[in-house]
Amino acid sequence: MVAALPSAARAAPLTGPDTDQWAEPTTEPGRNANGHDVLADDFGEFVRAALPGLLRYGHALAGNPHDAADLVQGVLERIGARWGTVVRRTGDPLAYARRAMANAHVSRWRRVRRENLVADIPETRAVYQPDRFADEPLWQALRALPPRQRAVIVLRYYEDLSEAEIARTLGISQGTVKSQANKAMGTLRTRLGAVLEGRGGR
Amino acid sequence: MSTGTPEDDEREHEEQPALDDELRRLFADDRLAVPVARNAGVAVVAGARRRRRGRMAMAAAGSVLAAVAVVSAGAALSGIGHPATTHVTAAGPVLSTTVPIATTTTPAAAPTTMYKPTDVLGPFGYDKLSLGMSLKDVAAVAQLRDAAPVTSNGCYRYTVFLDVVTVQQPSTVVPGATPVTTLPADAVLELLVSARNGVIQVIAGPTMHTPEGIGIGSSKEALADAYPLLVLPVRAGMTTVPATGNPKAIYVFQVAGNGTVTAFSLRQAKSDCPS
């Protein structure tokens, strides 16, 4: 089960030569020496348990359910492709997945659209666009932020990460985190102010 | 570039603490929930399996490429007749412009050993050379002749050969320059060492790769697959990712405009040397 994964991972030593990695590719991808299908079983179980939370998080990050599905699928596939290593060496695949999503969101090279994770959402974005947050100026303002600023805000207020943790997650300096957060907060305030003054104005 | 200093912004920040609460409220909102498709799990597992196959084929091709890199770099450089201490053209670009990557026909049943472990620049370092090691300790595992200062910070840069550490000519050391793709063909790696914090950075040689299988010549797709935590540069440039297993280290990758890795290194996350 999912809950057992982190502790199992923690038992593995993180230091010293990791000889396991040389042995990982076996007769068939995703299948270990006993024929146990690690991908379908362990990873599949993880995916089923983690999907709702990750999609929700992706929604906050990306600003709409479609891009959320994109993010989640891309990241989970990458993690699944090296599932054994991720579990063994990160100790917490869920946290790893969330941080990977923040990065993927910022990264511009991942733009292949995937729609099949999300149920019951009309195909065209135009239909969906006037969305559940139409009455939420803060959400609209947040959505207009550049990806990195938005990621910093989400990591800070959704994930409750410290500045240092955000810096490490996104691979930027703490100074950059600070300046991006300040810029984002400034923009949000300005946009919110404009909305509240002239209701209907964007 | 930016208007106003962080300090200014912070003052402004404290005037309206309510925005923090608003953001937390928004992120706790039920409307953020996204319904999950019934077969979503299956789709993801299938996608992961597909990627794993692709990655393994790529990795098998990668080990072949590494061998090619040595040969072609050697051939390209053999006419120069440089001593160990001269600045020479790079192995990385030679590889990235001459070797096609995705032409492998490696079957899904991949070889059981993809690399020799000794070629791995792991999260703590390479072979007996680790991050944080003092100059003295480095000298104990490799011959050390002299040092060329990189900056006024007391940072020195060394080129490491098979079991000999030698020094670059001061003229080849550009303060603040990214230490990439200037390895002589027969060099193993380069080290950036600071007086205070020991080995700051281990710059990989042409045959080395990370535990995740990324080396010089890897594609940006392989990079993204190997490091979900990585933020890829928009075009060419440097990017970093935490080194799994060592919270004090990061990998630094130099990605060229054509999307291949031209250099990489392992660095202390907090470095007092420019890189």
C-alpha cells in the first residue's frame, strides 16, 4: 500500500555506492526478477491513491484542470518509469511528485497536452473557461501570473514550504524566491485593487 | 531590472497581511478538486511503461555514445599535441554535433548492466573524490602539483587526470566563467576547490554520467525523464537539480541550443566559488 512506501524507502541506505541501480533493468521493463509487475501493482496503487490530491494541486499550480492533468500525467509517467529508484532514493514519492509538478509547470518544454485524466470536462477550453472561480478575482489574478511567480506562491501558500525549501525545489536562489514572491504579491494586490474598485473591470 | 529593492517590497508586504490569508483560503477551496477519469490510473501506468522502455533504449545507446565520445574527442584533439596544461577544444560539442541519438534498435529487454559504476559522478562525488574534501585529502588520493586561483575567494581549479591532479594555466581560467567543456581529451574531470569549503564542484569528464544515466550528449528529453525535479532552460543555458541522496549537493547541467547536455557537474548547494 501507499502508506508503506516511504518507510520501506527509508530503510534503504542513501549513501555509498548504489549497486541496485545496475541490477534494476531485468527481463522486462517494470517487472522484477520474480515476475511481480511492480509498475502495475505498486506504482499503480500509488497513482490511484495520489491522483485526486495531485490533480487538485495541479489545478492550483496550472490554473485549470486540463493543464493540471497534463502536469500530473507527465510527472507521474516519469516517476513510474524509474519507480524503484524514486522510492528507494527519495523516500517520499508523493512529495517528490508534487515538487516535480512545480518544476514541470515552470518548465516550458513540457507542453504536450493530455486530456484523458480528467473526467466530465468538455473538450474545448472555451466552454470550460468561464469556470467555477469566475467570481473569484484572486484566482483570476493568480492565473495571470507568470509560471514561476505562480509556482512560488503555490509552494508557499498551498504547500506551506519555507523560502529555503522553495529555492531548493525550483532550483533557484532564496533571493530569487523572495523577489519573485514579492513581485507576485505586488501584482496580486494591484489587480485585486483594480477589480474591487471598478467591479467588472479586469 | 526590477523596480524597488526587496526591502521596499517587504515593507509593502507587511501593510496587507490579509492577502496571505486570502491565498490560503483559496487554496483550501473545494472547487479546486478535479474529477478523476475512471481509467486514469491505467493510462498513467501504461505511459510510465512506455517511457521506461524508451529510457532503457536510450540508456543503452548512451553507453555506446560514451565510447564514441572518447574516440571522437581523441581523434579531434590528437593533432593538437597539447600538454596537459593547455586549453583545448571540448569533447562535448564534438559529440553533440556528430552523433545521432535516437537511432537505436535496442530491444525492450535491456542489458543488465548499463554502465560501469566507476563512471558515475554520484551525489557525493566521483570515486575517491568527494565534495567538501580538503585540498590535503584530495592530494592524498591524487597527485597534486600546483594551484591556479580562480577568484579572490581562494577558489582553485584543477584538472584531474587518471591519477594525477595538475593545474590549468592561469591564462585559461576566466574568473566567473562557467567551467564547462574545456577538458583535455584524456582528463577525467575537473575540480573547483575553495580554501574554506574544500571541493566545491566536480566537473564531469566526457565518459562520466550521473546515477540517473545522464552524461554529455544526453538529450533534453532524457534529462527531463531522469530528473522530474529539473527546470529545463527555455533554450540554451544552465539548469540545476538537487542531487538525490545528498541534500547538500546539486547537479548542474549545461544544455546547448540543440537540446543536448554539453557539460555537467556536481556542486555543493551552497558554493562560495563562482561557477
